Amino acid sequence: MAGLIHPVTIAGGGLAGLSLGIALLRRGACVTLHEAGQYPRHRVCGEFISGVTEKTLANLGIAECLDDAIHLETSCWFDAAGRLSSVPVRGMGISRWVLDHRLEAEFVRSGGILKTGSRIPPGEGVVWAAGRVRTEGKWIGVKCHVRDIRLAADLEMHIGTNGYAGLARIENGMVNVCGLFRRQKGIGGREALFQCLRAGGLTSLADRISRARPDPDSFCAVAGFETGRQAGPPCSVGDAANMIPPFTGNGMTMAFESAESAMPALLEYAAGKAGWNPVCKEVRHAQSRRFASRMRTACLLHSVILRWPGVLSTLARRGWIPSGFFLDRLRR
Ligand SMILES: Cc1cc2nc3c(=O)[nH]c(=O)nc-3n(C[C@H](O)[C@H](O)[C@H](O)COP(=O)(O)OP(=O)(O)OC[C@H]3O[C@@H](n4cnc5c(N)ncnc54)[C@H](O)[C@@H]3O)c2cc1C
């Protein structure tokens, strides 16, 4: 696009910020991205990407970054008493260590100005891609990478009385273990993952993980957030706008899709054809159109899983959960 006169500033170099930056750069915009942390690094994430289309990846110019992601096709659900059901899935496994680092390199290669270790506040002209909004939220997210662990399927999901954990195949024969649990006093530090699993009755899973070879450097945890609509600043994308419950495996897809949805309005701004306030409004509307329905379904299912895990187990054991229907609803 010729004559892009307004530079675009992005706060946050996770998936939404980097993919948006790459897409804008490829269309001739001048982009500066501030990322509070450094690359590469481990992040609390299930590392299971589901629902993103090739078209979206190509539109953003990031398809190559996912070229060698592991294809995941089978999943198995468990509770503390054992296996509940097997469900076919369609997704990819890749660590955030690798993915974010590749996107960072692509952003710089495309001509973007990247400032790491730089935290900027919201303001006019700043696209907010800084992730979920900090709250007094009741959740803790925990994760680690494990070697030498055998899975019953490409993806295992384990439902506890205090939350859930997923195990997904990623690169180099490793498995990512990640869970979302209710916060409890006394849980924290490097043992947080095992403490959460045991507190939720998933003792045999905790034992299985500690018997395998967890990578000590990959343990990480985050707390203080709520899922659902986020109270991010006016021009927010990714988790800063909507955080879909993690069990859906759709958060990373939504980060990419929200970048894609925000792009046309931001290009108008970069071209000097639209002011900042109408652009913020259009970015918000575009995301609302794309995500409102799946957010409603995901938040409803999330409450069922967490409030009535016993009911879910009974229905799943009897094969009474229409998983194909829900998977479809969680993707559109
Ligand atoms: C427990 C758990 C499990 C999950 N599992 C999955 C899964 O299996 N599949 C899936 O698709 N999704 C999953 N998700 C969700 C997924 O991780 C997010 O949806 C995704 O990371 C959102 O990307 P983002 O770019 O919006 O935010 P983030 O990836 O959080 O990136 C935000 C970035 O902004 C930076 N930042 C923050 N403040 C500032 C500032 N002021 N200035 C500059 N930089 C700043 C941060 O350092 C960070 O790098 C999971 C989430 C959790 C919590």
C-alpha cells in the first residue's frame, strides 16, 4: 500500500502483537513493537493450536513459522478415576519457546523496529497486544516440558476437582504439560504444577510427570486473571481483548485471528485515512463480530467443567457429550 504516513506502535510481542506487526509491515506500514520481556522464553500455554486456517496464517504472512509444527489428531479425556472418552481433534503442537522466537525473527526480518525489555503504557496510536488484563482473578496457570513420557493420544486432557491439565506433543519428542487451576493458599513456586494436580485428585498424573524427565528450566506459572471479555484499552487485540478459556485450545488462534481482523482498520489509520478513535471502534466491532459466539459457548462450557466436574465425567463416560458439535461451536 503506497503512502502509509502514520507509524503504528504495538505494545506486547506475544502472538497477537508479532503477527499483527508482520502483517502490517508486509503491507508497507512502519511498525515499532515494545515487548516487556525477552526472546526466547517459556510461557504458560498448552501449546496446542486448534482452529486456525491456512488462509489466516497466509494473510498474516506467518505460515512458514508453523510449517513443521506437529500434527495432532487424537485426544483422550480422563478424570481421577481413569479414562472418560476419546475425541478426534485437529490441531498443531509447537512450543511457545520456538514459535514466539520465530515470529520475533520474522518481524525484524520484515523491517520492524523491536524494543525488548520495554514496557509502554496505553495511549493514542498504541495497539494494545499486552495479553490478559491483571486482576484479582481466582486462577493459576502452570506449565512445564517433559521428556520420556508416553501419551494415550496426541493430546491428553485431565479433569480434576479444582481445574484441568492438558498434555500435548510438541517438537523434539517433548510433551508440554499445562493446567489451569483454582488458586489456593500455599500453592506456588516450582512445585506449583504438582501441588495443583494433587490438590485436584490427579495424583497419578502428578506421579507420572515427576517419574518422567521434566525440563527444570521450563517450569512457569501465572496468576491473577479471569477468562472472558477483558477490560483492555480501546485498541486491544488478542488476550487483551478476549481471553477464551484454555481448554478450547483456541486462544492462540484467536490471537492470530484478532490480528487479522484489526489489520484493515489499522491500515486505514497508517494511510492517514481514518482517525484513531474510529479505528479503535472498528477494531472492537470486528472482534466482537468474529468472537462473540464462540466466547459465549466457551465460557458456558468452562463453568460446567469447573463447577460440576462429576456431571461432566458421567456424561462423558456414557458417550453423551456431542463433542463434534461443541468443537464446531468453539471455532466460529
Ligand atoms: C493455562 C493456560 C493454558 C493455555 N493453553 C492454550 C492452548 O493449549 N492453546 C491455545 O491456543 N491457547 C492457550 N492458552 C491461551 C494462549 O496462551 C493465549 O491466548 C495467547 O498467548 C494470547 O496471545 P497474546 O499475544 O494476546 O498475549 P501474550 O502471549 O500473553 O503476549 C502478551 C505480551 O505482552 C507483553 N507485555 C505485557 N505488558 C506490556 C507492556 N505494557 N508493554 C509491552 N509489552 C507488554 C508480555 O510480556 C507478553 O509477551 C492458554 C492460556 C493459559 C493461561
